Amino acid sequence: MRIAAFLFVLFFVPAALPAQSAAAAAADTVQRLADAGFLHDDLASFAAARAAAARGLTRAPNDGLLLHYAGYVHFRTAVLHLQSGKGEGVRGRVGMHLDSAEHLLGRSSAVHPLPETYALLSSVQAMRAATGSPLAALGQVRRSSAAMEQALELGPANPRVWLLRGIAAAQTPRLMGGGAERARGYLERALALFAADPARPPAPRWGRGEVHAWLGVVHARSGRLKEARRAYEAALRVEPEAVRVRNVLVPRLARAEARARGETQP
């Protein structure tokens, strides 16, 4: 029996492990490229991340983590296109990437359900409601809420779930269940949960700087300018290369601070 067991390990286990480790390595590569795209607002990095995901999925087409990251990259790409708003066909590109994100995240949730996957699906539906047909918006809002409920059920202490919930609340009117104060509560909860987040590669681990940035946005909207500046400074300590924080949010805050002092800025 011991000889048979030894032969099983010798001849069968090594064949399985490389495929698993290769998929995990591919997933980590996709996340690192996606992080670069997010930090630098760089569509080329997102394109490289999508290409790396596609290569990985040709070898492991049903790997849940790879599918998750592939969907994550398409979601991030859609957000960047929406933020830039440049060129013709922006709405079409946003819709195309949201379609891909929804498809890939749906496949991921079927084989390797992660709280982050459902939270991202919620964000995808929320973006659809905000950018698509008003006739379809109500159904998309309902699907967004259902996906977030699933995310919270799977990961009640997952910081990325609370981050995405906070972002959604920040972009939703108070009368519809959002607003700055509710968003601040969700984001502060995410911040506390990040302190104890055990995520290690290749598990999802994005969001540590982003939560500070969004707290800064919420503080600034509420007129808490000192708190906003502290939040942006914290975001840049975590992610010094975050160009949107440095080049968009901090200058916008500086103008608000100047107005509060009675000064004028160009």
C-alpha cells in the first residue's frame, strides 16, 4: 500500500500542481497589471491585463480566480472610459466592457464564489443603471441590490465589499438610499476591516488606497476639508503613484480650500 501511495504521489500529484500554480500566477499577474492601470489611469496597462487574462484562460478556462480578475479588469476599464469621457463612442466602449465584466464575473461566481465577485457584479449593474436606458434602470438597480446582498452574506467582514458599497452610496442620492453620510459609514467600516484583511496573493487585495481616496471625496462633498486633505494624504502614503488622487482630487480640494479662505484660484 505504501508503495502504491508513493507511486500515486510521484506520478499524479506533480501533474496537477503546476496547472494550479500556473493559474494562480496568471491571476496574480493580471491583478498587478490592473493595479498599474488603476494607479496611472492607463488604458494600455488594462489592455495588457486583459491579454494576460485571456492567455491564462486558454490554459485554465474554468479557473474561478482568473475569471474574477478578467471581469475585474473589464470593470476597471469601463470606469476609466467613463471618467475620461474622451472621444467618440465612449458610451459604447463603457457598455462593451460592462458586458464582458458581467459575463466573466458571472462565470467566476458559478465556480469560485467570492464576496468581491458579487460586489463587482453589483457595481456593474449600478453603472448600467447610471449610463444606460432609463427603461432598464429599475431592473438593473434591483439586480445591483441583490448582488450586494449576496456579497455581504458571503463576506460580511470583507473590506472590498464595504468599499464598493460605500462608492455606490456616494454616487446615489440620499432619497434613494445613498448620500455622503451613509457612504462615509460604509467607507469607514471598510477602512477598519482593511487593517485586519488577511488577503495574500493571488487572492483579491485591491482597495487599500482607494478607500482613503473615496473617504476624501465624501469629506470634501460635505465641506469637511481638513478631513478630506488627511484622507488624500493617507491615500498617497498607501499608493504614492495614484495619479487621480494627486492630479485631480488634491488640486480640486486646494481650490475648495482657497474658496473657503476667500481666495480665488484659476
